[in-house]
Amino acid sequence: MSEITFNSPVDIGPLSTPDGSVTVTDSASTTKVQVRAGADTAAASELGVAYGRSQRRADGALVCGTRPDEWTIYAPAGQASTIASTIPTEGFVTVIDITHGRAMLRISGSNATAALNKICNLDLSDELTPDGAVFSASVGNVGCDLVRDDEGAQTSFLIGCERSFGKFLFIAVADACTEFGLSVPHGWELHSH
């Protein structure tokens, strides 16, 4: 896997409300490695995270049980080769660097859930999507993979989608935050005024 420079579809941000109750940040350069592995493989044992859950490894990478027998590993930018090399490949296992094919953003803050609930087809309450939850949903009518990945005591979601929808998704999420005081830069509005 070659580490080439990542060019995000989003070239602004982070955007934040004056009171800090919600922040939207482009996270597209995050390393994203997809692993598909049979349940009886060393890779599945090594990853050890159940479908619908996530867990940080000792190296700080976030391992997500994205679908049955499928995991996505998120890490700081430029680490795809390093992350991929940690996965045993014996048996029915594929390891693919999907970094450049996926856009990603992070929405955080006390109003993050309220903003997302306006444009997401799932109930994002703490009971149904606690910290560590991994799930797929429609966000702004875009099919997305989400991880509830709280930072400190602050609610936070990582949202990934196909790269071609990245800018639209960022705009839709930012628009959902305007009622909380987020100011959207000219040209990044969902609706023209």
C-alpha cells in the first residue's frame, strides 16, 4: 500500500458554534483500513471486536465491527501500511486500504446528537447508540457508517461515506447545526438565500 497525499473533498473547517456546543470537523485524511475475515481466522481473533461495537487498540487505532465478519480500522493519517501489517492474512481474509475512497467528518459537542437527529434516520439517544456503538444510517440522505466515539466527556460521532458525497455530507451536517449558532461560510450553505 502506498501512502499518497490525501486531498479531502472538504477544504474548510473546523466549524464551531460560539459556545462550543457543536463542532464539525473534516476527518477525511483519517487512515481507513477495511478487513473482511472468516470468523475462524486469526484475523477475526486478533481484531476481537463484535459487530456493532468499537474498541481502541493499544496503538490507538479504533477497531470497528462494521458488519458481520467485516471490520474497519481508523487511525491517524498516513498509517495504512502500518495498520494493514498488523492483520494476520491466513485463511479467508482481505485487507484493503479504503482511505482515499471514503470521506469522513466528526461532529462533537453537547448539541451534536440533537443536530444529527434532524437529518439521521436512526434514534441517536444514549440508550440506542452509546459510546462505542458502530452502525450504518442515512445522514442527509447519504448512506453512512457511523461510530459513536466520545472524546473525554463530550459526545462525538465519526461519520464516513463514499468520497463523492463528502462535500455534500459536510454541508448537510453543518446546516443541521445552524439552529445552535453555527455560522456556515459563504458557498457552503445547503440552501441559497
